[in-house]
Amino acid sequence: MTGLVLAAMLLAGLTQAADRGPSDPVQVHYPRGGCETGVLEIEVFSRSLKRWQPHPAHWRILADTCQQEDAGELLNELRVRCIDLANPGRASPWRIGVQVYQPAEAPGCVALQSDAPALADPRIVLSLPIAGEAVRNLSKTAALVGRVVLDYDIGVLIDTRLVGEQRRSVAHALETWIGSVAPLLGSVRVGLIAFGGPGATEIGQRASASPKLEMSSHAGILYQRLVAIWSAPRVAGLTAALEPILDAYFDANDDARNDARVGANDDARTATRSLSLVVIVGGEAAFPFGRGPGADPHHRGALLRAVERALELGVSLRIFVLGDDEPGLAELVDRVRESFVRHSAAGGLEVLGHARLLGPALAGEMPIGLRDVRVVNLANGVLAEGLHFARSGLFEGQVALETGRNQLRVRAVLSDGRQLVADFDRSFDASLLRDHLRAQEAERIRQLRAREGLIEIEVEEP
């Protein structure tokens, strides 16, 4: 029991020291340098005890992250070394003194995630350990299960007037692309829409039957829909396909956003998703970019309004025009490109000289995935072990806990270079462990007495 009391007192002291925070706080970036493991250990010189001690707030950290330090300790009262958790003997020599290192530009100096940004932004959720439920076991470890939410919808709008070699090249490129996206399906959904029906026209009129962007996260279903797309019912032109999709999609997402703001729960929040639209259109058809239709003010206005609306809503829009005669296209192509520049938007309009070039072009239209994830328990500075993750954002492992409050910090790196950091409070209840230790001690004493021939006499009450 004495050991448990001393440990609790030590933990309380460390927690209080951490809670007080530095008297003169400054952001410090700890670069990786030559540290192969990417794990750093930090000690602070105790002026009262005249010796080095583990940092009271973060004695073990990930390299390339920022920490808050006391400006008065930076030069000669902080020291850092690289460690190897699997082989403690491989620790590097201590380096005394740290410097403020471009904290605003350093990649690890990212703010903790907040509920304030757009609800469709990538974020981190932690399913296990369960929030609000203390972990109780004998190992002082817990299963770690979480997800970087990368909910992403991709709508592919296909001009089905394509024939011959162009059609075969587009079908092959899309089949290959679906295979590349397959590992991300789940958090990513894909929908296919056909346009370019008989009598295709763009002149400011909606289709009599609005297209439905049916999303799927199953590669087999997507392959089937791709085969059937060439004979599927289709709307007349690109504008007739684009506008109803924006109407239906963002009406639904507005409802989800409102529900999320009112309820502030994860189930409602995950209903909102980012949208990316990929348009594949034939350059030889009159609509939408032929010289004649491109000069029609009604057609030009309708198409430009649809493009502008998509960009204003934050949709990533990429238009591929298949054909080798860009000079023969309408000046409308340049107006569309100007819209992308004006909005500084993701995507653009690209004229491909041959349909065979669509495959390499689509390779750049991969959805965002998870590139790396690390989890550290700030209560003890120990990294999660056996951590595995998938590109789709799921991760799992084991984390060592301390008695009482544990602050689990998750740091995720996305495929586009962005970094997310989030803290999660979880707790460990040591009562089960204490009872187990007491039972072990009682059994040990019983066996000791038995070996020494001591007899316990129980006196019954009269």
C-alpha cells in the first residue's frame, strides 16, 4: 500500500506542476534531427534539488512537435536526448539548451482540433477507451480504437456521347481509378452520373428528371455501374446534371449541419461530407464547349453560374475535356478557368489531347488518406504500442494508463501533408487492481504463516 500511496503522491505532484504551467510561456519546436526513432526525452534542472529531473509536463514527446516551455529555462536548464523505447541503451547523449525554432512555420506546431471549423473538415474521434467510463483492469492498459474522419464523396459525371476508342479509354481509366480508390472506400463514397443524352443542350433548362447521385462504398457495385453507365438514362447536358446535384447534396448537408449544431454529437457531425466532382466531357461534341454553343449567352451563363456555385460551396471540381483541338474550343473554356483562379479553388479545367491520357490525370484525383498516426499518453509520456492504421483513417493499438486522469494526444498526418492533433481525457480506476494486490498479499501472508507452522485460532462468539 505504501508504494501505491507514494506513486499517487508523485503523480499528484507532477500533475500540479504541469497544471501550473510556465511562468513565461513560449512555443518551442523540437526538430527530429538525426533521431531515428522520432522519440525525445526532456529533463529540467531543479534549482531547489540541484539535479536534473524528468520534465513535469511532458518528459517524453514525439520529435517535430511543439511544446510550451518557460523562456527562463531554455538555454541551460532544459536538456533533450533521442531514445529508443525498445533498447534504452541506445539513447543519444544529452543536449543542453533548446531554441525557439520558427514555431509558426514548423509542421508540428498545429493547433488542437476544435468544433469551430466547418463540420466536414477532417477530425479525429476516439472510440476506445470509452469517454466517461473509467478503465478497470489488472494490466493498466487499454485497447485504443479511433478514426480520422475523412468522409469524402466523389461524383464522376461522364459524357456518354463518347464512342469507339474514346469510350474504351475512359472506361479503362475509370476502372483502374476505382481499383486505386478501393482501399479508401468506406470513408470514401463514389457516385457515377451519365449526361449527354439525345438532343443534348445546355441552354438554361433543367432536365425533366433530375439526376440522382447514388453513392457507394463497394468496389463491386461501382464496377457494375460503370459497365451499365453507357446505356443508363441520362440528362441532356452538363448544366442539367450539375445543378440538381448541388441542390440535392447541399440541401441534405445543410440539414445535417443544422442537426450537428443543435445536437453537437458525433453521429450528426459525421453526416456532413466533403464533395468532389470529376467531369469527363468529349471535346468534339457541340455542347458544352463547341464554338457555336459557346457563343450562346444563355448557355454560357447557365454553365458559368453552375461552375461558380460549385466553387462557392467549396466543391473540388475537375473538368477533363477529351480532344486534341483546344484552339477549336469556345472561349468559354477560358472563362471557366478564370472562375477557378478567382476562387483560388481546388481543381480546374484540363484539355487532354487523347482519351488515353485520362488515366494518368485521374491518378491525381485521389481522395485524402491517412499517412501516419501517433498516440502518446501525456500522463506518463508513453507511446501507444502495436499501433496499426489504414489509409481510410481507422487506427488501433494498446496504450498504458496511469491511475486517475490520462490525456491521450493523437497526432495524424494526412496524405496531403496536413496534420491534425487532438487530446482525449480518459481515466483509470485502480480499485480492481488494488483489490487484486491486497488479495495477493493476503495469500502471500497465509502461505508464509503456513510454512512457518503458525496456527490461527478463531474464537467463536458465545
